[in-house]
Amino acid sequence: MPRSRGLALGALLAAHCASPHGALSSPTKVSRPVDASGAAPIRSCAALFPAGRPTSPWAHADASGKLVYETLPRGDRLLDFSYAGYGGGGVRIPVASVRRLVSPSGGDDTATIQGAIDLVSALPLEAGLRGAVLLAPGTFNVSATLTVAASGVVLRGSGSGPGGTLLNATGPPRYILRVLGTGSWARASGSTVVTDAYVPSGSRTFHVDKADGLAVGTPILVGRPVTSAWVHFMGMDALVRDGHAQTWLAPETVIESDRVITAVDGSAITVDAPLSDALDAAFVSPPGVRVAPYTFAGRITRVGIEAMRVIVPKQSVPIRQPTYDLLHVDAVENAWVRDLVGEEVTEGFVLGSRSKWVTVEDSAIVRTAPVDKTDGYPFEYAIDGQQILVQRCSAQASSLFSFATKSRAPGPNVVLRFTVKGGPGKLQPHERWSTGLLVDGAQMPDADIDFMNRGIYGSGHGWTMGFGVVWNSVAHALLIEQPPGSQNWAIGTSGTWARGVAPGATELAAPGAVDSPGAPVSPESLYLAQLCERLGPAAVGAIGY
């Protein structure tokens, strides 16, 4: 269970007594432990490579200590996943100064808390932050959704454990918390087209037909089109359920990777993070992969939810009915959630498709109420965005989908040191072709990990994951399958190895690449080793190791 943060309660109460209830206070610094695990920070990247362990050809250290990778025949390789998380990986989450202090009233506190958030939202930005609304220890009754909708605003409690902050949900079913910007990407005119015959998964550089107007620092969308030829190649044009054709991904759908240009050399463009899917001209042309600069005026940044527990009324209803859900995050970049616990919520942490550079850490879902399975299962953690890091989080008495990607979520995305307790659970990409997920150091001996073809399940979920990796994890069972033209890997991982026929199919799917089953490999964590190599030990310490 996530532990309470060490807030300086004496200073908090002193500040509270010095001003009227709910008044603006002078900035109050709140400490945050650098190392959430309690262990000494690493001093050298070599500490991430335990002696005596086997190594994997897919990713291992050479004689100089540098990570080297085996590639597939067309150059695809394990992604460098270190770009996932707040700040693009390895960046310490900031501590916002307290600008508003709220104490529980014993009545409905919704308007007071939201009013404090709105007041801080109107303050000027200082070094990218406006400040934090601090909820004092105690129980707050909330009857409507609390929403952070401005950049630089943090809603912080006094810890999720005993003696901390509890949000008690009253009122109708709803999301209890939202962190939401507005709008979406606005593509600029003058897009260009990728000219390479094949861009392997894991690449950061590709060529375009014209680079006019593209410069270092320009945010771009790399749009991979879904074509009829590719849908057929994937075997996803023959999904039939109860006599009705199912649509996996409709032709003319575009899967967008959100990147920033870091170099332009003639027609060669280099971006800040690797592309998670391969771009094969045979299956994306026409119309081709289009690269377009964009603006996103309504996206908010440097926002967070911290250090509280949320409890909702126990319910067991189908998920198509109104339910009490914990948190919805979307239209954000450089956002974070830490030390947030949800009790009895139906759905937990939901990160939408317009979210980027987000860290969710030291958080948990706890459930005792049975799940109504009439319309399917809710998600404890669900990500639709990109460059997301979920670390040191857990699900207790899982509903089944402990963690899922949703539709068309490009990576790199990372689940680091995830645990499932007291329930069967599944860590399973859920639908319609996400790519580039790393499951690193998961401990879920009673739950399953599936990178699979879900076939006709749902409304034709089909192939769910490509270029995904399970690294040094423990699961009850693993179903790791190889999609056409792609690969999934399980390395250094323990569990019962399953083979399956996709729902609605008649033949076994090809197995994914399994290396060193039952024997953990070096490095202990692929994500941390990649992060350390790219940015050094200080970056590993900045995220709590």
C-alpha cells in the first residue's frame, strides 16, 4: 500500500492558523522523498546489472557496459523505453508551493475545494507553476467532480494513509477527479510524407519528401494510416461474431505519434523519442505516413494530483450504467499522479489519448465489492496516451483488467514494478493495436499477462499489441503472441506459458519471442538501465530509485 507522504504538519497547521479558513497563504514548501523505495540511490549504472544472471541477446551490456540490441531481419528492435514519464523520462516531479489551504467542514466540501482550485488557476505562472491547493488531514465530503483545468495547478492531500486526507464521495455516480485540458491537435498546413520503404520499430530518424518549415523544436504528428491492405495482412478483415462482421480498425483511420523534432539534416528528420510501430510502405501507401506540425492551444501542462485516498459507495452494477470512477486525465502533457488510492471505485486511473509525458506512481486500487460482469469488466489502470510511466502501483482484489491499453496507443509506454494482490487480474492490452508497451518487474503471481489477438471479443478487438516487451516479471500465466509483421517478447519472466486460438479463429497464433523463461536476466530493469545509459544515475534517482 502506498505510504503517506511526510508532510510538515506543524508548518501546515501554523500556516492554517495564521490566516482565515480557505484564505490565500504564502508559499509553503512541502518535502517529497527522493527515493520512494527507501533504498540508497544508485551511484552508477553498473548497479542495475546484477552479477551472475544470464543475459538476453535482445538487450544486454557489451564489454564497455553499453546496451546493445539484437534486431529482427528488417531492423526492428526493443524500443528505448526510457522516454516514458514526466518530462520525457528521468525528470524529477516538481513540488508546487501551497497557495491555498482547505480543511474539512463536516458538511459538503465540494464548492470550497473547487473554489480553491479555481482561485489558484487564476494566479500567474511562476517557473511553469501556479501552486498547490493543500487539503488538510481529515475527511472531505464531495458530491460532484473536482476538476483541475489550468496549467501549473496541483491538488494535494496530506497523505493516503491513516491520518491523511480522505475524499468521501457522496452524490451521484461520476468521476471523482478530473485533470482535463480542452480541444485537440490542430495540424498546420504543408504536411510532408515519409519516403522510406521501411522504418523499423525503435527508429528515431526517417526521411521525408520535403523538410521545408520543419525545424528543431517543432512538435509534429507522425500519422500512420490504416489501409485495407494492412487490415487484410493482419487477418483482421474476416472477424465475424454472431453472423455480423466486426470492425477492427477502419481504413482511413490514422494512428498519431506525438513527437518533437530534434534534428533536420536534408530530408532526414530525427525526433525526440522512438517510433513504436514499424512503417512499411507496402501497407501505408497510399496515402503514406504524413508528418505535420501542430499546435494544441487547450492542452494543459505541469498539473498533478497527490497524496490522498478516495472512497466511494460500494456498488456492483454493469459498467454501461453510471458508476463511481476515480480519475480521468486527458489533453495534458507533463502531468503526474502520486500517492492516490481509490477504494471501491469501478474504474480507476484512465489516461486519454491526448495525454503525453505522464507519470502515475505509488498509487493503488482497493476493491472488496464484487464486480458485475453483465457488460464486461472495468479497468483499474487504462492508458490511451503515449510516453506514460506507471510505476510502483498496485491493484487489490482486481476486477479482471488490472491494467490495459486501449485503442491505438503508441508507445513508448511503461509499467514498472506493478503488483496485483488478492485477485485473478490480467495485464492485457485490450483492443485495436497499441504498440510499444514495456511491462518491467511486474509481480502478479495470481494474475495473467496477455499480449494477444482478442479476435472477435468485444466488438472485434483483434490484435491488441505489437512490439511489446515483458521483462523480468512474474505472472500466473503468460500468453505472448506474434502479430503479422511485428513481434512481442517475454524475457527473464516466470509463469505458465500458454498458447491460444484467437476468439473466432480456428488456428493457433504464432508464439512471440520467449527468452530465459523462469530465469531473470541482467539488467534487472530494462527501463532503468536505458534511462541510466541515456541520462545518467541522477535521472534514475530523480524518479525514486
